[in-house]
Amino acid sequence: MPSQKIIPHLWFDNNAKEAVDHYLKVFPESEIRSNTTLNDTPSGEAKQFDFNVFGYRFMAINAGPYFVKNPSISFTVLFKPSEAQLLQEVWDALATDGKILMPLDQYDFSEKFGWLQDQFDVSWQLLITDQPFDTRIRPSFMFINDNVGRAEEAIEYYTSVFNDSGDVSKFYYPEGMEPDKPDTLAHAEFKLENQYFVALDSAHNHKFDFNEGVSLLINVDTQDEIDAYWEKLSHVPESEQCGWVKDQFGVSWQITPSIMGKMMKEGTQEQIDRVTQAFLKMKKFDIQTLVDAYEGK
């Protein structure tokens, strides 16, 4: 697939490495791309991992017990009809010590589907589809509580913010599905930066909502891009910190220069430490300041 501009980022207390190792065993086409130690952060020594799951890029960090992941953002994984056995194996591995949200079964929209939260609190939806696909994983937003009925608004907003974006499909709830209303989305697919995403509304009672446990990191190349995304996505000023913003729906984004990832991957520990201390002082990242820190200026 082309370069992935939007990368799901998973927050862990202290077991990111355990989780990443687990996913590498569970999913084919998975690997650790890099890992970095960030010293002297508010959480002490923080370990960050850049890894692929089923060919899809994720990041994870050990950063303290501040946020707990929940099913408001899950990851839909697509399987071909001929891969029912693989789906079952992945399901069994993820379900171990996890929580079943929707049993693995036949539904009117799929011959096999299930939704679970694994032992690390990451939520997965496994689905057999007869539709062709080029990437298997789609981050999936559930609009609940105060956000019920805003899934369509969010899709329209996100597709206006990102390039190479647009609707793919929308399905509304039928009559008789109370508390869900017919003018709200039962399922929608859309594209941002040529990546697939899913959104739905759910009017049922949920004890969680969007938080920083699962965020979306945007890789950008220029300061102008950082400034533009910051202006469009930051709607909660008190959440602005170290490149993080929160939008009007409560979804957290990290607006990060791609050169920073390169520096963290290729730099010496001393260079990484200087960059870390520089970015910890920032709200919105300033690329030149980060480069100067890396070069010891």
C-alpha cells in the first residue's frame, strides 16, 4: 500500500511491548519497525514502538496509567470468505483473557463477524466480506453519548480536512431499531488520505467515550501542514500538548513531523534525549526547533 499518513497510536501503562509481541504472533504480515526510548518524560522512561499489524502501521507507547483504551475507536479487520479458519484463529487468540462485545457468529451483513476487546483493552471487529479490499484494517469510530447522531457530521468534517478523501458507503438504521433512530448511521465507510475508516452511531448506554487511549497520528512534512491541521482539528485548547489536539467530537490527534520519526529512529540516544526535551516544552511542534535540538545547536 502507499505510504500511510494517518497512524493509530495506542496508549499503554507499561505493557506496550507485551501487547506488540502478542499482535505479532496473532496476525500475519506483522513486524516491529522500530522502538525508541524517551527519557525524562512526565512518565519517566517511556518506550515507543512503531509496528505493522497485517501490513497496517500502528504505534504504541508506555506512558503511564493516565488513559484506558475503550471500544469507541476499534479496528475492523477484513477477511476473505476463504479465510474463515484464519479469522477463527485470530479471534481465539484475541479473545483469550478479553471481553466479547458481539459474539462471533453469522449476521445479516456478514457470514461471520465478531467484536471483542482484547486483554490489552484494544477493540477489534473481525469480519468476512466478499467485497474486494486492498488493506485489511479500518479504524472505526463509534459515536455515542453526547455524540450520538454526529457520525455523518464527523465524516463530512474529516473529509473536508484531509486530502484524497470522500464517502464510500452509508447505511442508516431501519425503523424499529430503537433507541437507534432511522436518520443515524448504522455503518459508513469513508476515506481520508486514501485510507479507509468506518463510523457509526450508537444510542445505547455506553460507559465510555473517545479519549487519548487511542489517538490518530498524522505524519506531515512541513510546518505549513502542521499549522493547517492544528487550526482545523484543535477545538479543546487545554488538550494541546506535545503535538496532541482534540477535535470537536473528542477524538485525539497527534500532528507530528515525519522528520521527527526519522530522528527518533536513526539518532543516538543523546540526540533522541535532546529532541525529547525540546518537544516536551511544546504544544504545537516547531520543526526547526526540533532539528536544532537534534543537531545540538
